[in-house]
Amino acid sequence: MRIKHIIWDWNGTLLDDTQAGMNAVNAMLRVRGLPTLGLAHYRETFGFPVRDFYHTVGFRLETENWDTMADEFHRNFLCDTTIRLHTQTVATLEYVSSVGISQSVLSASEQSILENMLSEYGLSHFFEHVYGVDNLYGHSKLEIGQTLLKAIGLPTNEIILIGDSLHDHEVARHLDVGCLLIAQGHQSRSRLLQSSATVLSDLPELTEWLHRVASC
């Protein structure tokens, strides 16, 4: 497999925001008098579409306003002080660039939020394309993935998608590109292993994997 382009997921993959995501959901549950989540439970239940996840953890969606819930989550999430890059994010992106592999971001985050965060962390220059969604709902990124694939303009067998969720594997299959999943984000390793994708522990292990591939 000759890799010429990597499509990165953002949340949980390059951005270490799993704790922040759980904190934001727990704040919403607490306001409604519902049981809160521990980190292990969160990682065993979180998924896409986010609406299904909310239903699973106890929100009474039949009585909720979905727009209000989306705004509430993002207000909680964006002010959370635990959000940071994964320790090896910058080093990994620098390595990928150094071996001549181009890079993009494909995220279920809203486009302006995504662009602002990439700029804030000084990462924008690593990516040829940055594709987020046009809403706060966390539905799916299948459709924008197709648009990104056209923009990349390479054969699908030269592209891999790297993410932290089963939805990333679903998107990769839909786009007919390779897939690697990193078990340091929003879903547990045991869940990721339910897919047919290669599952790695963290970004340092990914760098080792890419080095072996690039050396072949």
C-alpha cells in the first residue's frame, strides 16, 4: 500500500477532547436530574449520529428541542479547560509532511469551529483541505467525505482515513479508502476492534506504522 494522502478525523484523533465531550454531556444530564457518565461508560456508548447516543444515555428527546441541545452542548464543550492536542499530534503531522504525504481534515465539527481550532493550535498549514459540517448536530460526515475525495483527486487506494470511531471506519468504507483507528479517543479499543480496520493504541504507534509503510 503506497500512501500519498491522509484524511484525519479531528475530535479525539488529533484533538484530545474526550474528557471535555463527556464533561459537556454530563453537565446537560445533571441539569435534567439524569445519571451522569464515567469515562469508561462514555467511551462504550458514544457514537454517531449523536442523537442516538443522547437517547442511549437517558435524554428524553421527545420532549427536547434539538437545536437548543446542540447549542447547550457546544457552550459547555468550547469553554472546557481540559481540551488540548494529543501529546504527539504536532510531531506526527510534521513526520507525515516530512515523508511527502499530503493531509486533510474531515470532521463532524461545524466548519467555523473547526477552522478556528486548527488556527488556534497552529495546525492549519499542515492541511491541503479542511472539511467540517454546516451545523452543530453531529449527524455524519459521509456526504462531505465524498466532496473531499473529489478535491483530493487521488486514487482511493493511495488514501487512508485515520480516526477514533466506528463512524470513521464507516466513512472510509463508504469512500473506498484505507482506514486506521486510534484507540485514544471517544471510543474504546474493544469497540474499535469490532471493525475490520487496523487499530493502534496512540499516535506514536501510528508514526511507527507509517515509517514501516513508507520504507517499503
